Amino acid sequence: MSEPGHEPDQRTPAPSTAAAPSTAAAPSTAAAPSTAAAPSARGRRWRGTGAHVLIAVLCALLGFAVVLQVRRTAAGDTLATARPDDLVQILDELQRREDDLNTEIAGLQDSLARLQRSGESSEEALAEAQRQSAALGILTGTVPATGPGVTITIEDPAERVPPEVLLDAIQELRNAGAEAFQVGPVRIGVDSAFTGSGGAITLDGQQLAAPYTIIAIGDPPTLAAALAIPGGVLDTVRRAGGTMEVAQADKVVVDALRHSREPLYARPAR
């Protein structure tokens, strides 16, 4: 009886032996997904690396193109690649510049020929310089001047004529073509200024006393008419209680002088 009872013991392991393959098969089934996932991760890494390489190549090509363009520009190849319209414009500008230079050269040559024909180039140049100096001296008030003009006398018994009236008189005379002015003992210049009040008028820091005398060089009838226009200087003086007389003459003298000043900033343009 002991032998038959032993047979079940020998057959009992058979089921466990059959279950073993099922237990071993589980790992092989679970490992399949990890094997499929590996190529996907490698693909993503490859695509990222490829993009970086492509960007690097494009940057290198762009840098090469920039360097090539700079070298072509430095070598003077821009005209070779310019459009026909641009070339025509450049040519026109060069032609105009050439014409201007030719005109300037012709003028200088004419001046040189004129001086050479005179035989006294230095004397003629000196005389021209003296004429220009005299004209500038009259305009700036550094030399005396004479010529036809007017003498204006303004009486102010009530001391109510303001400095603006004298300024208006100078402006009207200037607009009428006067070339030199003198108010009392003061020569009018480009920077002259009237200050003060009625009965106490100051011109360029010097006190003026009534009656106020203005001497102006210019065409006498024109200057006199400019002061007598309705609502002008004559009417203003009358409203202030004063009187004004204008005397025309073929010759008046403006002999008050201004001191010449050396400019601090301005220099002759060359």
C-alpha cells in the first residue's frame, strides 16, 4: 500500500511544472513595451540634434554671405551691382559737379587775366580793398560819412516823448533807404539801443537831451515822406505833446564814430 500511496507524490509536481512557463512568460510580455519605447526616445534625440546642426549650418552660410558682401563693398563692386537708374543719377551728379568746378575755374581765370592785363595788379587789388573797407566802415559807423540827407529836430517840452519814438524814427529812415545815422553825439550801429523814459532817454549808455537831433544820409524826399506817413513818427510825437521838423539838404555830415570791436566767435569763412 505504500507504493500506491507514493505515486501521488510523484505526480504532484507536474502541475507546478506546467505553471512555471506561465510565470516566466509574464516577464517576456512586460519587457516588450520597454523594447518598443527605446527607438522612440532615440528618435527624439536624433531629431533634436539634427535641428541644432541645421541651425548651425544656416548661421555659417549667413555669416559667409555677410563677409562676402562686405568684401565686395570694400573692393568697390557696388557700382557693378547698382541699378541702371542709380548709375544714371550718380553720373548726373558728377556732371553737375564738374560743371560747377569749370565755372569756378573760368571765373578765377578771368580775374587773373584782368589783373594781368592791367599791369598794376597789386595797385588795383589794394584800391579795391580800400573801397570795400570804406563801405564797410560807413555801415558799421567806424568812419565819417557825408552825402544828401535830412536833419530831424524833435522838441519835447512836456518830456513825454518815449525812447520808442526815436527808435521808430530810425527804423522808418532805414526802411526808406538811409545808409548812415547819428542821434545827437551818438552814431547808430547794428547793436544800438534806446532805453529810459520820456525826458530821460539813453542811447548806447549815453544820456540824450531834448531837443533830439537825428541826421540821416539818403534820398531827402524819400526820407522826409517816410517820417510823415499818417499814424507814423510825426503823429506819435504830436500826441506826446512835442513837435518835429524835417530839413532836407544836398549835403549832411555824420561824423560821430563808433569804436570797432574784435569779434569773439565769428571768423571769416574760407
